Amino acid sequence: MVGGGAAGFFAAIAAAEANPDARVKVLEKGRLYLAKVKISGGGRCNVTHACFDPHEFSQRYPRGGKELIGPFHRFQARDTVEWFESRGVKLKAEKDGRMFPVTDSSQTIIDCLMNTCRKNGVTLSPNTEVKNVEPQPDKTFKLTLKNGETLECDRLLFATGGVRSTELQNVFKQLGHRVEPPVPSLFTFHIEVPWLRELAGVSVPEAGVSVVGSRLKERGPILLTHWGLSGPAILKLSAWGARELNDCQYKFTLLVDWLPATSESAIKEEISQRRNTQSAKTIVKIPLPPVPSRLWEQIVAAAGINSTTRWSELSGAQQHELIQRLKRAEFPVTGKSMNKEEFVTCGGIRLSEVNFKTMESRIVSHLHFAGEALDLDGITGGFNFQAAWTTGWIAGKSMAEE
């Protein structure tokens, strides 16, 4: 197994448990295993998502959703929950569906995976980077390591995470595979609007976001930051628009609806009631819920309404501008920042070149792929880890049974 992340470990364990006589080894180029598991979910590890219908679950993948339907029928989120619980790790679901260990510590997941590997005799080899792979006439593989040493194996899995390095892409190409160019997915937006950045830390429970001139549209919580906007709605939008936004070099106009559950007519009616019942009160002091008060103050100012203006003094033109700022606020996006906890790329081995019943290459016998080494990725919320568990489990079982 090349790659000591979630998919690589799950594949190694699945293979070792299915065939106790097999000699299973996990090669990790870095010093630490499961590094991404460690930082996921702010150090809590968002293991999976509490959605137990394979078809519905597969709709959370901008790339690879169709191919994952079959695999999810074999090993889905419910199976992941049962897998960890059978090994002493209970998971819990939060209101938004994300699932974490009850300990709220990613170390719990790491310890479980490491201990299960050791229990099943899996050999762990850190600081071991594969530089070249040569298929042999007898359908085995000769691996050349960075230090010059060589290894031989009769089954090979690549679970290397995002295929960002040129060296890794070259290895895949030499094996006859085509690689979809990797580009970032799950990133936040840089917006150089001073008043927006001054509200860093303010969260909005639900907002609608869309990209002008495209079909990209999302809805959910957003977070105002020192560099612009983040939060689940932004991350989801970035995942679905990964290639499109890369093509425009992350420079586009973002449209924000701060009140997606409230129509313009309902806002007008609310303003009319305030004119009648709170006419003497200043507009800036009474936000329209659920808009946070600090954000409301800036929206009112952006609409050209003075801080001393009362509801009774609101003109028709000012009302129109206020509604526009609430329902169709435009922000120029000038760049991106990767979400450190959910670093994900789209791109990788073309899905048509892999048999998703076994995760085996359709080009090279006994060669398998799992996780982000493939051109598949999900939105934030535990979906990328589930793809890793599922494809790793299927690959490991297949490698043991061949």
C-alpha cells in the first residue's frame, strides 16, 4: 500500500483481515501516518456523515458521485460507524450531520487504525518514498524507492491522496494511466472589502451564495474572516466550482443573499410594520433577524443610510437599496485560501480507467487505486473520508481475494 492516510490504512486492514496469510506493508513517504486525519475537523476528525442512503450520499460529490453509488451499496456510512464501534470507537452525529468520535479527538481514530494494523500484522514503513514502479512479466511489481532500495510485490495499491506532485503523476503515466490535472477544491474566498474584513469572526447561520455568470449556487452557514468569506456554504460552492473557478484564476463576482429564507415582499412588509410600530427608533439599531447586529450596521451603511435615520424617515430609494444589499450583495473575489483542515484537490486517475467493483486498474492487472489518488472528491462534511474508507475497504478486500 503506497500512502499512509485514511484510504491506505483501511485497505491494509481490509486485506490483512480478509487474508491473514498475506504480508501487507504500508509505505508512507513522510514521517507521520494519518496526518490529514489528525487535523480534520479542527482536530476532532469528521469521520463520515449521517446519511445512510447510498444514492443520496453520492450526490455530495462534484466528481465521482456516479461511480461511488455501487461501492456505497457495499460499504457506506452506516458500515463505517459499525466498523469503528466494533473496534471500541463510538461515533456521534451533530445537527448538521457530521459525525465525530464521542471523544472529540482525532487521536482516537488514529489509535484505532494504528492498533488494528498492528493487531493484524501490517508492517508500517514511514519515510519511504516510491520513485518508480515497473510491472514485471509475471504480473508482479518492482518498486524503486527514493533511497535507491527496491521492493517487490504481487499486489499494489496507490492511496497517496491528491495527485499534486509531478513525480507521482509521472509514475501513473508510466503505468499507462491518464491523470486529470489536479486543482484545489474546498477553499475560501479573498474579498478586499474593508468593512467585510472588519467583521472577522461574525457568522451567519444561513446565507445564499452564487457566482455571477455561472450556475454555481449554494446555501448554508458562512463565516466572515480577515481575508473575506469562509464557512460551509463557501466551501461547498468552491468544491462544485473547483475547475470553473480555477479557469477564471479565482477572480469573479460573488452574489450573497443574507436572508435566503425571506422574500423581498416579506422584507418590504417587515419594513412597513416597523415604520408603524417602531417609527422613532433608528434603523441601524434594529436588525432584521437573523442578520447579526454588527453585519446589519454595515449593510445599512453600505445602503447609504445614515446611522441616525429613523424607520419613519426611510425613503423609498433607501428602502430599495437596503433590500438590494440584503438580497443581492455583490463582492469582488480576488483570490483563494486553502481550507487547512479540509485540504482537498480534484483531479487524479481517470475514473473510467478503474473498475469500481474492485478498485483495480483496467490497464494494469493487480494495480489498485483508492481515495483522492482518483479523480473524485466530495464537499465538506465527512464525505471525502467516507470515499477513502469505502474505496480503501473494497481495494483491500479485492487484493486479498485475487
